[in-house]
Amino acid sequence: QKPLIEYCQSEGGEDVLVLAFLHVFNSASTGLPQMDLSNQCTPSNAFPGTSLLHCPDTGKGVKHCQSKGKAVLLSLGGAAGAYGFKDDAEAREFAHLVWNLFLGGTSDKRPLDDAILDGVDLDIEAGAPVGYSAFVDELRSLFATDSHKRYFISAAPQCPFPDAFLGETLQTTWVDMVFVQFYNNYCGAQAFGTYNFNFEEWHNWATRTSVNKNVKIYFGVPASNTAANAGYVAPERLGEIIDTLRCKYSSFGGVMIWDVSQSYRN
């Protein structure tokens, strides 16, 4: 995996980059979250006395990518981690912590220094489906205090509908875009053209019941056959699927690829 700045050398290509993951919401000893950015920022870079990474080079990469017109989000959750909320009050408190550490707030421990991310992505794949609506609503109220910048909320549910962890949140809370993971499941990209492929179900949610009737659905696929257990399709086949989705569904927003390092190698 190359430094973030290497993936933003032009104004073309990706419109949104997602930093993954903030995978521990609250460390018992410090009350601060933890991140795993793979080789981009190692535990030796943590703020003294904490497990919160200090990643100035990644922060510089964020600002460079933003200068090229790209939005950079922080993904919360992931396939492995210790995250979740016991109740709505804890979720709202965590929204303020994320705002101060990564977004438009202030803190003496900002992992990306003065870089201000463009929002957060919820990739919730474990734990109880508690508090996420309250988290998003509180974060959106904080967004409204900054009139100089537009912020985004995205979600990355798996393709079975409704999502086991974010189903209620997606029914009750505003999100700007949804990066549906059409891989590692029966409804993945490999099922296109069969009964199991369910982009239409997500389209119906987007246009009929979503709080944001202009929400966009991104077709999430693996970047290579090693990026996921199932769901990879060859580029030629992917192009055919994209053409169909773009023509048939007004909610289609684009393609999400996991992940950028494997995408550039493939």
C-alpha cells in the first residue's frame, strides 16, 4: 500500500477516498479511539500515553487529495475491532469526540493534525445495532455549526437487505451515499443476472423509504480476486454490469472498490 498522497496525483480517478479503519471506539484507559491504517501509520506513532495514532504524513495526504477535488472520509468499524455503543447517550458523546479529533472541532490530539476530513463512513459489521442513528443525528448537528465546509455521512452495508447492523439507521437517518458491499455474500456481483442479485431492492429503499430521497447507491466490488472471498468479476464483466445499473436505476451513484492498493495493481 502506497502513501495516500500517491493515489491523488491527478484530478481524475476516484471522487471519494475512505480511510479504513477507526476500529476501536473507546480505549478503556484513555477514552480515546484506536485506528488501524495498515502500513501507513504504525502503533509506534501513537500519542504518548495513548493508543491513538498520530499520522501527520497521512494528514498531508488528506489535504493534497482534497486539493485535487476529492473527498476523504474516515471509516468506522470494519470486519475486526471493538466498537459499538451501549446506548444513544454514549453514541452522541462519541459523535463529539469524532468531530473534535477528525472533523471541524478542536483537540490537542488530532491524528491528522490540521487536516479536516470530509465526513465519516459507517462500515459496521459486528456488535449490536444500537446508537448509530443517534450518532449520525448528533454528528449532523455538529456539521451544521460549520458553514464553511460541506460534510458527508456514508454507510457501507453488506448487500443482504435490510442490513443486520445498519438496517434501522438507514430507515430513520439521513445518509448521503451508501457503498453497498456486493461481495462476500449470495447477492454479490457474481450473482448479477440471477434472482439473488438485489440492487433493485436497494434502489427501492433509496427512492421510496430513505430519509434522503436523493441518496446514491454505489456498487461495491472487490478490486481483485484476493480482495474478497467472493464477488470479484473481471473488468470487462464489471463494465457490462455498470452500464446496466447506470441505465436502469436513477439511484446509481457509481462504483466503490475495495481497496485502492489492489485496484492500482489490477
